Amino acid sequence: MGQEDKTDVMTLKARVAQALKAEREKDEGCTTRLSTLRLIDAAIRDRDVCARGRGDSEGCPDADVRNVLETMIAQRDTAAREHDDAGRIEDAIREREEIEIIRAFLPEPLCTRDLEAAVEEVVEDLGATKLKDIGRCMSALKQRYPGKIESGSAGKVMRKALSGEKASSK
């Protein structure tokens, strides 16, 4: 059984915990990877505490963990741009390294062809025919492919599908 098989069934929390444990065992001091994994773990634990406060004994679900990771990426992307503007290149590089470490835990977004196929499937299943159906279709698409949909590109493909245009396969 390969590593990929295990990560498909493991929750995001478990994958982060496993990566953090492995990084601690390396005993290489405080690396960027270790500090980033600690930040991710702390953010997840914070969400778990909030979830338990609401009565969810399991803690936060994977969808919440994905949101935490996406938020962390957005924060670091903003910080990296600010560091670039201020001429602090080393800080910008560190922020981008952290982004890559965090991004490794998120599922790969659907490629163009897969996205087009998913959009066509959703449009057909829902019987959508007009642009006014875009909200309903996007909601269904995100529900079917959690964490794998980039809203901007999916919206463009969805508009093309609903307006009757043939989507381009770039």
C-alpha cells in the first residue's frame, strides 16, 4: 500500500499531525517547515476548541480545516506582496515557502478538461439552461468537488456552458 493510499482516507487533521510528528523526529532544529506545521496545527486546534464549544465532540470537520488552510495561504500571499513592495525579499521568499508547505495539504484543483466535464455534468443533472442558474450550479459543483474548485475559473467555464458556448480546452 503506497503513501497516496493512506492520505486519501486520512483526514486533513491526521495528515497535518503525522507530518508534524515526522518533522519533529528529524531533529534538524526549527526549520521553516516545522514552524509552518506548528502554525497549522495551532490553527486547527483553535477550530477544534470552537467546534467542541458548539457541541461537536469530533472537533472541526475537514471542510473547516480546508478553510483554515486556504485562509492561511491568502494571508501569506498578501504578506509576501507587502514584503515585495517594501523591498524585504527574504521575508517574501519565506512567506512563499510557507504557502507551498500549506498548499501541499490541499487537494489539487481540477484541471481545465476535468473542470469542463464536471461543469457539464452539473448543468445536465440540474437541468440548468440560463445564466440565472449559475449560483445553483456553482453551489452544486463545490458540493460535489469540495476543495477542488477554484471559483474564478469554474465561474468562467460555468458561464460558457450556460450561455451555450463551447468551452475551450487550454
